[in-house]
Amino acid sequence: MERTTEDIVTEFNKMTTEDSTSTINCECSSINKSGKRENYMDWMEYFMALAFLSAERSKDPKTQVGACIVNEENKIVGIGYNGMPLGCSDDEFPWTKSSTDTLQRKSLYVCHAELNAVLNANSRSIKNSTIFVTLFPCNECAKVIIQSGIKSVIYASDKHANKDGTKAAKIMFNAAGVKYSQYFPKNKQLILNLSAIDNKEDN
């Protein structure tokens, strides 16, 4: 029986509470005798990998961020990455954040990955969903996450933990009851072989 995203996140939160250095393994521990392949990706790895893959679409030269929203049935309902709004050319709008001219700083224009994932949602409601993000959300994205009804955040990096924006995001999450947990990958790197399908025999 497949576990829901809620079951996976509950197990993940329990493990990280008991041992902050633990890594999660959501694969079924029983051995299937039907000949089923065993070295497949578990749900957590799959959803986070999609967030990282989405980040590769970003044009930002410094920070590429991706987000993947998953509902309670383990169905993907939204994908996003940081980029310019529709109609705002990637080639004309600025990608720097240190220009002396305030209007030439990307922060005034870029839509963050979490916002885009929510706006791109293919479902009427994403209430009680989980969002997988490559970087812990900023305070502005935290507002969007809370208002959209997302109940949990799984993040890969918290490198901006000491910034006020991140601290404010956590304060809001705590107040709103949105759970957040860091994902510790089993594999530091995933290799996607686009020709693998042609190298395997059909059985």
C-alpha cells in the first residue's frame, strides 16, 4: 500500500526530531518477490529532485531555486523556479543585486520559485499540500505558502538562516502551524541518463 505525502512527512519529522543528522529512507523495507526493481527513487528523493531539476530552468546567474508542490495523494500539483514575470524579458531585465541604481536590482522584479509554483498550480486548491524547495523560503514566500494553505515545507538548504527574512519566515510558519524540515539526501548526486531507455531490453 502506497503511503501518502502526509505519512512520509510525518515519518520524516519524527526522524529529524529524534536525530537531526539522520537521513530518511522512505522505500519499503520488505523484499518483493515479484521481480520488481528495488533501486528506485523514494518519494522524498523524487519530489526534491524535481525541485532541483526545475531550478535548472532559472536564468539567475547566482542562485537557481526550484519548488515542487505535492498534495496528500502524492500527486504533483505545482512546479516553479525563480524567474522574471510573464512579459518581462529575461534579456532586458536586470539579474544583478548589487547595482548602485536601485531599479537595476533583480530583487524588485524576480518572482521566487515558491510563488511561481503556487501560481502554476494545476489544482483549484493546494490546501494541506507539501512544498519541496531547494532553499528555505524567504519571508515574502512564507506569506504566500501560509495563505495558500500549504501545511508543510521540506527544504534542502538553509544557507540564509541568519538573515532576517529567513528568521521572519520561521516565525510566521511557527505561528501559522506550518511544519518545516530539512531534507538530508541519501545521494549527493543523481545522474539522469537520457539514453537509458534505448539501452535496456524490453521484457
